[in-house]
Amino acid sequence: MHISTERLTALLTYALAVVMGWLGKWNLQDIATLLGMVLGIGMFLVSWYYRRKTFLLLKSGKISQREYESANR
């Protein structure tokens, strides 16, 4: 199934219009709340990713326990 460029851009335009229409009913406080939640979840995921990476490095023996504890303060 091949989607032409015109159909793809039309789909993206309609999707963006729906999102913008949905966001148009929100006030500034609602947008700030949503942005805060998104940033909080993003920071949680970044922190989880790097803590997991340092744990895997410790488990494989590439870093010491001291380096692991220093990275996870």
C-alpha cells in the first residue's frame, strides 16, 4: 500500500487542525499544567534510563560500586 505525498500531507494537516482545535479551548493555566506533567514524565523516563544504564555497567563489571553510587546520588 503506497500513500502519496498529497494524501500524507493532507492527513497531517487534518490531524494538526484537530489537535489545534482541541487545544484552542484550553486556557493558559491548563496548558501550563499539561506541560508540567509532560516534563515531569519526561524527566522520570530520562532518569530511569540512565540509572538503568549505570546499573548494567555495574553488573557487567565496567564500573565499580563506588562509581555507581556516585552516579546515582
